[in-house]
Amino acid sequence: MESIKNSSMSIKSTLLIKLTKICMFIMAILAIGAFVFYLLHKTSFNKKSEITYSRHIVDRVDIELTISSTGTVQPENRLELKPPIAGRVEEILVQEGENVIRGQILAWMSSTERAALLDAARTKGKQELKKWEDLYRPTPIMAPINGTIILRNLERGQTFTSADPVFVMSDKLTVKAQVDETDIAQIHLKQKAKITLDAYGDQVISGEVDKIAYEAKTVNNVTTYVIDVLPTNTPAFMRSGMTANVTFVANSKQKVIAIPNDALKQNKETKSFTVLMPGKKGEESEERDISVGISDGKYSEILGGIKEGDVILIANLNITKERPRQTTNPFLPHPRSIGGSKKRASEKINEQPRERASNSKPPTSASRIPNPLPPPP
């Protein structure tokens, strides 16, 4: 029985200790939360918003509706040149980046048998070597198309097999741009585009749409189409594999009547647009219906309702910050009055010179003790 009582007492004490720790942990969390709330509340500002209106004169501007996309510079046709037979390179006639024409000899090679025969003749002297070089001619490696050598995988004297690509050619560089399916309806062949490479951000390359893919690609539930953009003049610094930003010009108009989009107000039900016009002297401002054309995100074309030179009102939302309210920390005692301390300090400072300046005898007891009797009538 005593053992049972002792065990029950130990269990109760263990539970009590755990409950105490849990309560202390909860109180600590509440204290930290209250302190954080105090800090946030202390530095908070009261914001006030005020709407003001600025006047804008309707003018003519250039509007360009564009579609932005990203892509990669790739060869339109990439060819890997592989030799017809295995052998050894005797002479290389081109370098990387060189433009070649169809049928041009790029390198001379020897078959495995010719290479072995020439090596044996070389040991017998120059006459024997020249004899076999004239009898057994080398094999040329020729360019199959007009293009540029973008990769060279061999050096003079190097051996290779018929499966090894010795040169890589491309006929012309193009940009493979990814365009969202929602914008594909505004893309057409021969459409003008602007290309900007990440490596040369200050250089704008003009181009046009050369091909539009028939099959879409879906990545992360986003459907896109590959658009081939061909540069008008391929610059020398353009390289395969570069990242490019492409801007397609969907529509553009020059010197049209337009206003900032901030001045437009759209009716959610009728989908019509209105602008705020200033009233005459003593009259309130009024809303006027207008017809809107294309927009570039900043300005919208005006087809009717207002004319060039009219004045419209644009609403501006101004947010001002007030000084933070003075709050006290509930976990700290109330601070003493700073003014009172300064006053007592000034009294002490003023009393000290009077004591030093007094050279007379110390005051008597009568002068130190106030007279309790009232003055005679």
C-alpha cells in the first residue's frame, strides 16, 4: 500500500511540474507578444489620404502597342560535318566564325591506309614521301551549304572516325522566342520586331517574324508557341546560345490624340469610358463620355468625345504620414517629469552662487524659523 501511495504521489508531483513549466512557457510567449505589439504600435504612423486633381492638356503623341517575349539565339539550320571515312587530318583551311560557300574545301584528310603508307615512306626519305603523296591524293572535306563555321573539333595531325563531327556549320542565326497563346493572334509573318541581347543591352537589333510554330509547348500549365525572329542584319557579336528579349510591334500610330490612362474611368456595366472635365466658373466638374482606341499601357488613343487642346482633370491620391502617437510601455514604470528635474537642477545652480556671495554672519534661529503669528492689524 505504501508503495502505491508513493508512486501516486510521484506521478502527481511530476504532472504538477509539467503543468508549471507549460504555464511559464505560455506566460513567456504572451509577454514577448505584448512587447512586440508595443514596439509596432510605438512606431506606427497615422496615414491620411487626400485626393487632389491636376490639369492636363490633351495633346498628340506616338502610341506603339507591343508584345514582349524572351528567347534564345539558335542557328536556323545546324549541320554537323562528319567525314565519309576514318583517317587523319593533314591540313585545316578555315577557322571558327569564318563564312564559307557551298563546295568550299574546309580541310584535307588522309584515310587510315594513306596515313600508314605516308608514315612508312617518310622513313625512306623525302623522294619516297613525295612519290607516294603524288600517287595517293588526300581526301577533301567540303562545305555542303553557304554558312558560317561555328565549331571546329579537330587539329592538324589528329585522327578521327566517321562518327566524329569535325565541323559544325549554321546558315544563319535566328531567335527562338516563346510567345503566350493569348498573344499569338497578334503575331503574323513579316511582322517587325526588336531584339535586345542580355550581353549587349544597349544594342537594339531590328528583325522580322520568319516562322510561327504550328505545335504548342506546355510548361507549368502555360501554353506557348515558338516564333522564329530573323535579324535584318546579323551583328558580329551575336552568338548561338545567347539570351534575347524580343519586342513585337503589334500596332503603332503616330501623332494621335491621346491622354494618360490615369485619366480614364471605366463603367463596369457598360464598359464605356469617361473623363473628368473642369467646370466653368462657379460650376462643378463634369464627366464626359469618350471613345478609346489602342493603348500602350501609359497612353490611350482618343477617337471621339474630346479634342486636342481640351483640359481634363487627373485624380492624384496623396498619402501623408502623421507623427506617431506617444505611448508608454505597460511593463515599465512611469518616467519622472523631465521639466521638474530641470527646475530642481536650476534651483540648485541658482542657490550655489548666493551662498558663495554671502559673507555675512549665519542667520539667527529667529530668521530660520517662520513666525506662526499673523501680522498685526
